[in-house]
Amino acid sequence: MGNLGSGHESTLTWQGLEQLATHRVPLEDAPEAYRMFQEKSDGCIKVVLKP
């Protein structure tokens, strides 16, 4: 892994990725969310797991 710098760049990247999320699910639903992602069902592009 490379140098993340001051943290500013990584924050901007995280915010950009967060906007791509099509689904947000609790951690306990991770197996089902992974299946949805693999199958690209329900328009799933990116899943964010909530702790």
C-alpha cells in the first residue's frame, strides 16, 4: 500500500466512493449483500456495511 499523505486525499476518495454506494446494510446482512453484489441483482453496484 502506498503513502496516504496528509489524509485529505483519502477523505476525498472515501467521500467519492460513499456516493457510489447503491446499498447500505447492517454487518449481519453481509452474506446476502455479497450475493447481491456478485449477481448484480437489485441494481447492486457497491455495498456499504454498517457496523
